[in-house]
Amino acid sequence: MKIYGIKTCGSVKKAIKFFNENSIEFDFIDFKKTSVEEKTINSWLKKVSIDTLFNNRGTKYRTLKLKDLNLDDAGKKEWLIKENMLIKRPVIEFQNDVIVAFDEEKYKEIFS
């Protein structure tokens, strides 16, 4: 299992804490150190919608003033590839699935 995110993100911290408390092993990929490649984003988008993956509530979204651009799905994908900090966190690759964001109840259902 892989967890993608940044260590300072509250949702990522909660996810890591959940997995550690439940003795679930994972590899952590830090967006700040390793960029997520286009092929990885494309594979995620086969399993989750662009709106699930695209973070339009974060600081980076506001800083870049992306709301003013009225991005369509292609535009959002382009920005995700260019600026990984727009990816909603955490992104978890588990078996053949992709889980986005922290949801403790969902995690208990999937991982327990």
C-alpha cells in the first residue's frame, strides 16, 4: 500500500496515525520530495473522478487564483500534473483501488 501526501497535512497525519495504530504497513510518498507523474495521475483518474482528486479548497488553489479560471476537467488535470499540491490528500493506493481523503469510518470498513 502507498500513501501519497505531505507530512504537514492534517488529513495525512490522521491517516498515518490510523495505519500505525492498526499495524498496517505502508510506503509514504511525499509530494514535496517526489512529484507524482502524469501516468500515476492518469491511473488514479481511471478509479476516481477529477473532482474527487482535485483540491479546490486548499491554499495552493487560492494562491494560484484558479477559481477565476473556471477550469474544466482537462484544465484541472493539467494543473494536477503541473502542481501536485492541488491533489487532495491523502491518496492511498491499496490493492487495485484508490482512496482519496481521510475518512476513519471508511478506513475501518476497508482496512479492518
